[in-house]
Amino acid sequence: MSVNNMKELLAYSAAKKAERAAEWNAERLQDGYCRGLNHNEYMRMKSSGKTVFMKGKDFSHRQRWNYTN
């Protein structure tokens, strides 16, 4: 980019802005706009909550020492 004066700079920036807008609009036409989930989509999502059972201490705290009982 070689700009010699302010008019060229303004024309260049306006052209780049229009180019970015056209690219963005083309993506929106292809993919659509981002939106939130509706109720059915939200209810289909699985998320694990806090678990109650022991997770990491099963073997070493119970089964490993069973031979001594």
C-alpha cells in the first residue's frame, strides 16, 4: 500500500471497509447468523453435575488391603 495523500488514504480505507463488509455478508449468507439455543436444543445438551461417589480413592483405599481382613 503506497498512499501519497489524504484523499487516496480515505479512498483506500473506504474500499477496504467495503471489502470486509462484503466478505462478512457472504459468510452470513452461507452460514447464517449466530443465535442462542431454543428450549429443545438446550434440553438435549448433556452436562455432568457434581458427583457424590468417590472418584480417585477406590482401589487404594478399599480393594488393595482386602487381603489383611
